[in-house]
Amino acid sequence: MNIVVSGAYQTNFGELWNYSLEDLIFESINGALKDASRGKKEIDVVFFGNMLSSSLSSQNHISALINQFLKSNVPVIRVESACASGGVAIAQACTALESGQYEKALVIGAEKMTDFPVEQISYALMNAASEQERDAGLSFVGLYALMANQYIETFGATEQDLALPAIKNHKHAATNKKAQFPFEISLQQVMESPLVADPLRLLHCSPISDGAAAVVLEKNNKKKNNTTKIVASAQAGETLALSERDNFFTLQATEKAAKKAYTQAGLGPKDVSLLEVHDCFTIAELLAIEDLGLYKKGEGFVAMRNGDLQMGGKYPVNSSGGLKACGHPVGATGVKQMVEVVHQLRTKKPLVGLTHNIGGTGGTAVIHILQR
């Protein structure tokens, strides 16, 4: 696979009450096209990652709305895969370009969440869980708390270890002007924040967010300044219900998608220079770095203690601040991850970047590897 990322753009993430979903989508489109030095008429196909517009924004036909903005007649395909919607939209665009049917694809991820009561958001998000889990009264923080408890009991991690990804990611977000929470937090602040679902506290959890991101992908672009390429795109799935799995501390979808991606790229975990992983809750980041093969099971929290995953460490993770501190507008997250990796590859000159986007409790996982 050899697909150029010629344009990449992210809006601000946060409580953007003065912006509609349309505003965010259109800003991200304009930003990505400008970055790619492309016009609206040059796009052959559009993929739109979104989870909640039908239930929250009362808009079931965003494809036509996007065409209305582009003033075009190109195919616009909405992609829904819970919190992995953005990443899956990119994967579908890669497949479309690899097929030879299209040469230039625009991928957008967007979500508008903060205009609605927390109860309504929680209900909408839990539509990505199993009926049994909903009937039991579980929310996603409850499901990830189950995962965190089994991880702690199995490997000897502590509740303080669960705080370390949050502290790290807030430190990274402090240099990101587009992050929802661009400030540092302390261990004491995390440990004294309200308990939501034992052992997860408020500051272990990603926020409700508004935001959008977009990338322009091209199959045959030989411009010298377009040196960032997608060299692997892989997706895998797992059971919807957490209770149907062998254990709660391995996401097989991530493991399988990662193996496919490494094989496609001809690379391994040790070749990765930086990563954006799906830290919807801090336990999810610990699971991710192990499922991606960076560390063996039960060793991720030790690497976190040692500072391996900070900027300047062995495997810098979530330079954007991750979902925890940059924000988590669910349909936009997978695309934002690629925008961040592209920015890092362009400006900091690492060689290989990886994005990891999951839906639900890992029922869907999609991995992209980018190379300078």
C-alpha cells in the first residue's frame, strides 16, 4: 500500500457551543483541502465517519449535505462503527483508492455532542454495546472498569498506575492549542477526582467533545512535498459483548489488526516511532500498547512508570493528548489521530507512525501505519 496523505486538518476540540455539526464538517473540509492544495472539484469520493448524527443532530442524510457544500456529484459514504467510525472511514477510503476506481479521496470525521444532556449522550453511546450489557445497567465506564479490575488483579498493577496515562496525556496536550484540556494534571488530582465506576475516576475518563478532522488521500501524487504515506491499513473485529470473551485484558481485534498491518507494511512493533492509540479510558491505553506488541501482557504499566511512552521516550504515545486530554468527539477521533501523526511526521521527522482506533469495548479495531 502506498497512499499519500496530501492534506490533514483538525478543528478545535471541546465544548464548541457556537458551532453546529455542519460548521465543524465544513471547517475541516476547507482546512484539509487547503493543506493539500486541492480544490473541491478535484475530489473523487468522500467517506464520512460519524456515530451520533442520526440520534443527536436529526440528520440522516449528511452525504447530500456534504455534496451540497462541495458543489459536486461525487459519491459520499457515511461510515458508522461506534468510536472507530473515523478510522474505519479511512480504511474504506484506502480500499477504494487501492481498487483503482478513484484517485483522490476526502475523509471526514465529525461529532457534535456537548449540546445535549449527559444522560442522552450516555444512552446514545450505549447503543454500541450489547443488549445484555444495557439491560444490566452498565455504561462504557462500567465495562472498562471491569477490564481495569481484571488487569489489576491479574498483573499486580495499582490504581495509581491507571492514573499515569492521564497525567502523561495532559502533559502532551499542554502544547496542543486545539486540545480540549491543554493543561497538566497531577497524580493527586487524579486520585482525588470523583469515583465513577471503581476503580475508574473522573480523570481516568475521556470527555464528551465536539470537533471534526479531515484528510485528503491520493493514490497517484508525486509532488515532492507530499512525503507522508499510508503503508498499511487493517481492520479486525471481536464479540460485541465483553462477557463473550476469554478475558477482559486482551482485545483480540487489536492484536489481529496490528499483525495484519505490520505484515502489510513489512515492519514490526520495534520500528514504530510514535503512536496515537485509543485511550477512551486510561486502562484502554495500557491494553493497547500490549495488544499492539510493544510490550508483553502485564508489562505495559511498568513501561508507563518508566516514562517510555512520553515524548522523547522509547515509544511516544498520544502526542496530541489522546482522547483523554485532546478530546473525544467519537466520529472524529480516528481521523484526528491520523492528522496528528501526519503533523508529527512532517515536523518532528520520526520515521514511522501508527494510529489505533477502536469501537465500543474493542468489538472493532482499525490500525493504520504511516511512513515518512
